[in-house]
Amino acid sequence: VRRELAPGAVHLPDWLDLDAQRELVRACRGWAGALRAARLPNGGVMSVRSMCLGWHWYPYRYSRTIDDGDGSPVTPFPEWLGDLGRRALADAYLGDAPDYRPDVALVNYYDHTARMGLHQDREELSTAPVVSLSIGDACVFRFGNTENRGRPWTDVELESGDLFVFGGPSRLAFHGVPRTRPGTADPALGLVAGRLNITLRESGLD
Ligand code: MD3
Ligand code: FE
């Protein structure tokens, strides 16, 4: 199945089979020690815990150096994730995507209380699409407009294995996760609880 929610916003439910999802859970387990609740410039703390491959990510910028003190180096962005991103884009947009070269993977972990408010992703200088992969508990994903945080928006259920690609005019749409659906994940995933979301992006930085 392939659903185009808006121009450039393509949802492919159940794109990753169970084995591929389990592989991603395993990879994320190796990165889990770096998960942090990011501090917002306004003093708030995000309920989602994140870690970034390829760059350090801060709301709302990328950095080559860690600026919050613990001195940890940037976690490398693995080749196989770029390959997965090109396959995702090719399937979503029905063509090859040889020029897609993501250099950032943002890994978000949601426990049963975590939410993400409506926001735009504007840290990247590249206009290339964002590839989003969901694993674990289902969630309500809110896809808004490109003007503001208000209506109109569309709520979509994202389930484990779903691929969503956001490009073209949808690249700057407001979006968020108003709630997850605790306990809906398949125990066979090897994820004890919660929801993982991995987004692949081209930073456009060097
Ligand atoms: C639409 N993550 O990491 S994925 C984020 O489920 C983020 O963790 C959410 O929003 C999550 O920034 C939503 C879907 C998504 C990701 C990036 C987008 C939708 C997007 C970028 C532009 C437009
Ligand atoms: Fe986002």
C-alpha cells in the first residue's frame, strides 16, 4: 500500500518486515546509551529521548562538537543506513534515488508518556526529503500545514514497520506526535516498551 497524504508526503505502512525491524531494534540498542532528553532554548526539556548519528543535534541546530559537556564524539552514520534511506525514497517516490545521501540519523525514543509538539524541521540546509521509520508502539502522528501550528491537520496512525517520506512541498510541514499507544508493540521485536522513530536527513552541512 502507498498513500500520498499531501504532495511529497508518502506513507508506506508495514514497509519493514519483522526481521528488518528486529535488526533496527538491535542497532538502536547499541546507541541507546547516548539517548538524551534535549533541553530547549526556552528552558523546557523534551519528553522524547533522542540521539543523533553523523552530527550532534541540538534544538535547533547541528554541531560537530559536543557543547553540553560530556565530550563524547559524534557517532558515525553507517553506510547501511544510507542504503536503507535510498531504498525507502525509491519505494515512496517510485523511482531510483541515487543522489539521496543522508548524513544524519535522529533516533527518537518515546516512553508511554512522551509526546512531540507540532514543529517544523528547519535545521537542515538541504531541501532533500526526510525518511521516517517507526518501530514498536503505534502512535498518533499529526501532519499539519506549512503555515502555522494550527488547523488544518490530519491525524494518521503510525505502526511498527511503517515508512513515511516527507519531501517537496511537505518538507516544511508542521508535524508532531500527540500520543503513543502503549502496549501495542509486537513482543517479538525485542523492544521491551515504547516507540522508536528513526529519521534520515541530508544536513546540507560539511
Ligand atoms: C514532516 N519525529 O524527529 S517522524 C523529528 O515520530 C520528528 O519521532 C517524529 O518529528 C517522530 O523531527 C515524527 C515524521 C516526520 C519526521 C520529519 C519530518 C515528519 C516530518 C520533516 C518534515 C516534515
Ligand atoms: Fe520533526
